[in-house]
Amino acid sequence: MSLDPSLKASSKMRRTRNVLKRGERIAFLKAEDRWIEGQSPVGLPKVRVIRTVIGKKKKKTKDE
């Protein structure tokens, strides 16, 4: 019996997640200098997720 494609390892997932874990949100806020030390981690402000764009490969020209 074969494995269904939806059950494969999540490491192959290439999509950007639209929900970050609490630790990831705090790290993002620290990078933007929006995090105050000693602040409660409950009720964090929303963080915009930056989507990565995978560029297309350039076609080789005859000069190269």
C-alpha cells in the first residue's frame, strides 16, 4: 500500500505559514524593536508574515 501525498513529511512543505508560534512572534518583535523586556507574552500584537518569493531560474544565453 502506498503513502498518501498529504501524509508525507512536513519538512517538504514549501508554503509560508500564516500563523506563527509564540516564540517566533517574540523573536520577530525583538528584531523590529517592538518587544519590551519583562512584557507579558500573553496578548501579543499581530505580526505580518513576510512571504518568500522563489525566483525563477534565468535562461542561459549563447554568450554564457
